[in-house]
Amino acid sequence: MIQACDNGGAQLHYEAFGSDRDTLVLLIAGAGAPAEYWPQLFCEALAARQYQVVRFWHRDTGQSTHFDEPYSIDLLIDDVLAMLDGRACETAHLVGHSMGGYIAQLISTRHPERVLSCVALAAGPLASEQGKEQLGLSAPDEDLWPKLMENLPEGDFDRDLPGWMASWQMLNGQLDIEQNLAHACTRALYSGPASNHQVAENHIHAMTTVPDCLAADLGKCDVPILYIHGEFDPLVPPDHGAKAAELARYGALEILPNAGHMYFNRHIWDRIEILVAKHCARADQT
């Protein structure tokens, strides 16, 4: 059942799996991504380990409130904290992908009292080009973004699907795409207002506001952080995750063989579920 919580007038829709008596694992999707980026089977598998699992729609996705004006990453952080409050949870395990991974890290450094553990998938310690250059981090394939921008969705799922599938193929690493996963995630982009089918410009803007102090703050953070990275991530190369794990006070790194930035492959999701569950369990035991 779809539920909603409020943050300053923004309605944030979410779906919960498992018992609300269990410890919360909150899943934070990437820029422009729907809650359904986290496959239902993945959510159900985590819930079967006695966790309550929540996936939610960022503002500007799904049926959550849409906005015309850009906003900073701080507002998306406030949305996550509102989700915790809405579930009456003082603490939770945070699991974020891409932009969601940066949000999870920032909450861990700023509000460690609310974070039991953090998992950052396909994310690094910095988002700004200047900051990444100073850390000597690899740049994405220079041809990737222009190719992704060739996908110009018109708002019709059937007509737009080939363009989306071409994008997903570029982002999926060296693994075969399982079409049922890719189609389900893509169709979810069309479940809300017409603007959903386009890349969320507000989220792209929010990513430009990730502060460079994150890299230094990781070294002072007591939250255990697991970085999970695709071996062939073309958008956020794997040395970004490796550097973040090195900088974090309690950081660890796991590489997903042959995976890219997106994970449209059930075997990869099975592997991620095991890694997330083990990381949460270790934190729960401390």
C-alpha cells in the first residue's frame, strides 16, 4: 500500500515492506529515479531478514509533489529525515544509489545519531569537478553524457522505450540487461505527471550543491559506511568508491564484477541484497 508523509508542504509517497516493529532500512534512489528502481524482490528479500524496508519517491518523481524551482541537496536530506520521522523511527540503516548515496553519506556525517549504518552504491566522496580533480579521481567517459542526452523522451512509453533501453545498456556495464527489470523501472517513470519521463533537472541541480567538505567529514564520521561499486561504472568510476572507502573512518568497499552504474540484472541485485544485509547485521551487533 502506498503511503505518504509531509515535509513542509511536499507530499512524499512511499511503500513499506515487512513489519514496522523491525529496524528500518530506508532506500534512497538516484537523480530522477523512481522508488521502483529498487526491485520489489530485493525489498522483499531484505524484509524477510526482519527489517522494515521503505522505498520512496523523491520530490519531482512519481506521485510525490513536483516543483518548478530548483533546490539544493539539503532539501532532499530534509526529505529523508522527514521520512524517518514519518515512520516514527529515531534511527535507520540508509542505503542510497548514486545521488541517493551522496545523500546517505551527508546524513551520516551531519546526523550520525540517526544512522545505524550507511551503504552508498555508485557514489564517491565528492561531486564537484574541482573536488574530484583535487583528489585525482577518474573522469567519466567523455562521450557518455552526450550519448545519454540523445535520448529525448516524448512522454509515450512505447515510443520512448528504445531510447531508454539504449541508455540503460550504456550504464549497465558488461552485464546483459534483464528486460523485465529495465522495463519495470522505465514504466515507473511514466506513473506520475507528464514531467516524470524527463530527467529531473531539479535533481541534477541538487547534485551541484553537494559540499566539498564531505570528503573531510567522512574521516570524522563514526557511522560504518559500505561502498558498493560496479566494476565498469562509466558515470561514477569505481576509484570514486574506493577513495571514499579510504577516506571514511569506518569505510569498506565491495566491487560488483562486470556491473555498471545501473543494475538491471537479478544476480547483481541478489549480491547487493546479501552485502547490504551483512552490513546492517554487523552494525546491529555493535
